[in-house]
Amino acid sequence: MEISPAGRQQSENHWLTAGQGRRRILAALAVAFFCGSFFTLGVGGIYLRWHQQNRGAIAEKLEEIESLIDQYYLYDVDEEAAANGIASGYAGALDVYSCYRDAEAYQEFQAHNDGDLCGIGVTVAHYSEDALKVLYLLDESPASGILQAGDEIVGVEGETVESLGYTGAVAAIKGEAGTEVQLTVRRGEELLEVSVKRADVVNSGIYFQQFDQTGYLQISAFNNATPAAFEEVVEQLMQQGVTGLVFDLRNNGGGLLTSVSEMLDFLLPAGDLVSRTDKDGKTVVLYTSDDDCIDLPMAVLVNESTASAAELFACDLQEYGVATVVGTTTYGKGVMQTTYSLSDGGSLTLTTDYYNPSSGKNYNGVGVIPDIECPLTEQQQKDFVHFDPSHDPQLAAALEAVSDEKSS
């Protein structure tokens, strides 16, 4: 997941164009990879040096490879595939977060950022090898009235979940809107065969419920649909009389900086929210909060898979002193990616800055340290059940922290 500042996801239309000549793959690479914003995409100058001065270790290696291909390769070269492969390899060699996406992958990435997906509108967990457990149904889920929370999907289109694996089973459930998927569902002792018609749905990443007088929100994403859903749920819970809030960010890998900043602004009083520090060491504040805030005791649940934007959310609430952070030390991703659109419809995502929480103290490689350390034992992880404090000691500790804050 990447954290991207507003206004930097689309590159300017100042394209670099490759000249004609023998270097077909290098030219194709320039079109596919280096035709982003010449002003903001600093690596664009690399190709100009390659093309104009014909020097540099990378250029020499590629030219040597292409010369051998021209002389000896038996088959025709798919230049687009070769250019995409070079682009992908180059971006992937930079760092773990930078990447190249072709046009199709970039469209999927943009849809993901909007919360758009096509499927059956359920959130599942892989607690056991033979089943996907339905945790909850999204709003307007195509599976409403067919599936219910607690159901276990054990088969998809005649194949067992155990044989497909988690990724394969989830992929098999997804598909074209309007088509149907056949599922084998275990509900208690009963085994059901059901059919669900796939549809386009929006996943805001927000699920909520209430534990006595404390509102609980699981935040699994930070996309363009998340802030409005988040604010609506918090306001709804407050109208219902909750006297505290727990935000569950465990296993949340992050998302958009615009999304998390808007949510933090809704919760926090006036002050800085996030700054960025560029490669030259220059630091600028990106987002601030206004005076409006939520005045309730809060706790934030985190674990080692809480990363990026989710870490910023937890850290800012902790640094403002409005929430108790409960769980285990987070992943420690304090660097920002910026995505640039390319002339062929693809995109290049680069690690461009450090991003810093309200204090300005970056936690990259360190993580956010909880106020209350509450690791799960191996047995507790095996028996883990969402939304049940009796089987989730971290949730129980967060609820207790909020309760203690109420009474203090």
C-alpha cells in the first residue's frame, strides 16, 4: 500500500519522446517508462543522457543485450512486452515500494484507490486452511440474504478452498459483474450450495459495531471512499450515545495520505498532521487540522502488520494525547510513494519522500510503539476470532483502556 500526497498522482503532460533509430527496445522503454512528468520525475533525465550522450552503465548494458538479440535471437521481439519487462525490472530494483504498472494494472490500482471492486461484497478471513470465514457483508452486498456473518466458504466453483489456497479462492470468487459464482458454504453443521451474482461494489474499508457504550470501528483501508464512511459511522455511534471509541488498524497496510489526513482532521484539534521531507532534506507541512474535533476517550489497536497511513493515524492520535495505542509495535514504514501516470496509460510509482507525523519524528524502520503492549500468544493467534473480546485479548485491552479513561 502506498501513501500518496494530493495533486501528485497525475503527472503533467510534458512527455519525453524517443527518437527513431536502431535501438527499438530502448525507444519503446522511453515511451512506456520515462514519458511521465519531466518536471517532477527526475529519472526522466536519465534517458535523455542515454539518448543524447550514449553513456552510463545501464544504457550500455541494454544496448549490448539488444545488439545480441538483433544478431542471434531466433524469434521476433515483442517490443511492448520487452519494454514493460525492462520498466518493471528497473522500478523493482530501486526499493521494495517502487513499481511500474502497465495500463491494465494502473486502472485496477486507481479503482482500488476509489474503493471500487467487483465481487460478492463480503470480507473474509482465512482462519483455517479449508475455509474462508465471512466476517461481515459490505453495504448493498450482492450476498445479502444469501450469506451471513459467521458462514464459512469451503468451496468455490466445485474446487475446495483448501486446494485453491486463500489467494486462489478469493480470485475465484471475483469476476465480471452480472456473472454468478457457485459457493459451498458451511453454516454450523449444515453444508449449503449457493449461487451469488457478482456486482460492482464500493468497499470503504469501514466496519463497525458497539460494545456496551463503546463504539468499535475496524478500518481496513484508506481509500477515497473511506473518510465519508468513517465520519458517518462515528457520528451515528455518537448519536446512539457511545462514550468512547476503539479504532482497529491491525493488518491495515495503509493507503492514501489524503484519506487518512481527512479522517485525522475530523478527530483532532488544530495543529499539524503530517509533513514530508524530500531527498534534499527540505521539510514542508502537508496537512493541518482545524479546531473541530471529537472529544471522547479513544484507543487504537495496532500490530506488526499495521503500516504506512495506518501508522500515521495511530501515531498522530497518540502524539496528540487523545488515544491509547494498544497491541504490538507496528511495521515501520515512514516513506511516501508518489504515482505518476505515463503516456501509454501505465504508471510509475516511486519512493519520493519521508513522511512525518505531527511531532516531525519519523518512524521509518522503527514503528509506532504501543502505550499498552499486548502480544498474542501462538495459541491465541490460532484461536483468534474477530469482534469477540473473550477470544481477542488485544480488543479486550483496548476496551478496558477506554473504560479506564472514562472513569478517570
